[in-house]
Amino acid sequence: MKISYSDFISVCPSGMMPSEGLVNRASQRFEDARRLLITNLVPLELFERIEDCIDLDTPPDTPEQELWQAIKRFVIAHAYASTIPHIDLVLTATGFGVVSNANLAPASSDRVERLLLSVRNQAMMFFEEVLSQLRCFDLWRHSPLALSFRSLFWHSRFLAKFGVPSPDIVLLKEYRPKIVLG
């Protein structure tokens, strides 16, 4: 899966650096995120079929291209979230940065935690975007991976209809038994 520096920055602007060092560190985790999707959501056969037919030089105007873009966004955000605890972050006048010399002071642990939570939430939103795109593919709907998503309430944003403020996928998992049993 090819992910460029500009792809990375478009999904995770807080990862913008003068060099591609942070992206290179996160790229070590791209395969982990890809494997997570294939294990839990996207059948390998569908993943490979879409990967083989994608033309990334054209705007996403087909279901395959839209799904691929959603997959790419999830992979980037998940890899970035996995990388954050292993980098030396600093708070600068323009946001977070990676320690590159001894003159910079590290960011507070609270700020790092907020960044990490924000990126994790973003990754879960992209996961749900992948799920939303998968509904267009018969290969997915008939796969065993689709069985775990048989519900009218498959997206966390539906929790707002139940009065849940700031819904996310973690809350959806918590509320799903109550929703299904009514």
C-alpha cells in the first residue's frame, strides 16, 4: 500500500514536519493497520481486487475508489495513533513537533494524551467510513466479516438519536446490546 507524505499530512495535519521522518516512522505501522482491517472488516479477496484496479491519479468517483480512499485514511490515522507514544513530541508556536535538538522542551503529557485521543477517534471515524463504503459490495455483504455488523445501528453517529452526546465507536459497542434488545 503506497502512502505518500502528502497523503499522510492530508489525513493527519498534526504530523506535518519539515522532513518525512515522522511519516517514515509511522509507515512501519501501515501494514499492522492494513492487517487489522483485513482481519476484522475487509475480506482479503475484496481488498486485493480493489487494490489491483485502483487508479489513484483520478478523483474517487467509483465505489472501489471511495472504499480505497477510506481504507487509506484509516490506515494512516491508525498508524499515526500507534506511532505517537513512541516519538518525542514538543509543543511549538505552530503546534506539536518532533524533538530534533536539545533546545526544545517536550509537550506536556496532557497535550500528548489529547492528541492521541483525537487521532484515535479520527481513526475510528475512518473505520466507520470503511464500513459504510463496504455496504456497496456483495462480496463483503456475503462474507463472515459482515455478520458482526448486522444491525440498523451500525454507525456511532446513530447514537445521537438516542441522546448520547459525542458518540464514538466505543460507546456504540457499549450501547449495542441495549439497542438490539430495546
